[in-house]
Amino acid sequence: MDTRSTLTVTLALGFTLVAGAAHADGVGSMYGGEEVGIISYIDRAQNLVVLTDGAEFRAPDPRMILNLQEGQRVKVDFMHDNDRSIINSIEPAGDDDSPGASPATEPGPHFHG
């Protein structure tokens, strides 16, 4: 094999490995945010909270949703990974909390210049 063929094969394999790793990590499938809304449904057996806009959130610990009630206005801090939104924290919404989801943010440090 000559140098040019070796280089071509090496580059092709390199690109394949990089693309495969990016696909396996699910680039862009994970984000976090906050949402303010009214609870329309709670399934304590599945640790599930559903807001009136249809957003579904799962609590990693059943104690997180123990004192919540349907019809209650809440602020949910969550992490969305693939097809599930996992609750980081959930609390009654204050008067200064506005409804709707916050802009999605990437985890990690942010620098302002």
C-alpha cells in the first residue's frame, strides 16, 4: 500500500470512530431547564408528575413528590436525557416565577467576556 492509500484509509477510520462515539453519546439529547406550571396529575407509584401543558417529570426519589397535590402551581428544575425529564428539584412556585420552560442550557462552565 502506498502512502496516499494508507493516509486515506487512516482518515476514513478516524472519521468513523469519531462519528460513532458522537452518536453513542447522543449529542444534543441532554439538557436542563426550569418550568413553572400547574400539576394536573400525580402517579406516586411511578414517581410521575404531569403538568397541565402535558410536560411529564419523573422524581428519582418518591419523597420529592410526597407533599405535592394536583392543582398546585410548582417550579420544576429538571434534566432531560433522551426521552425522560428527571426532577432535580420541585417546589411551590412563587409570585415572581413566570410560567413556561427556561431556555435550554448545556451543562458545564459558562464564561462571560
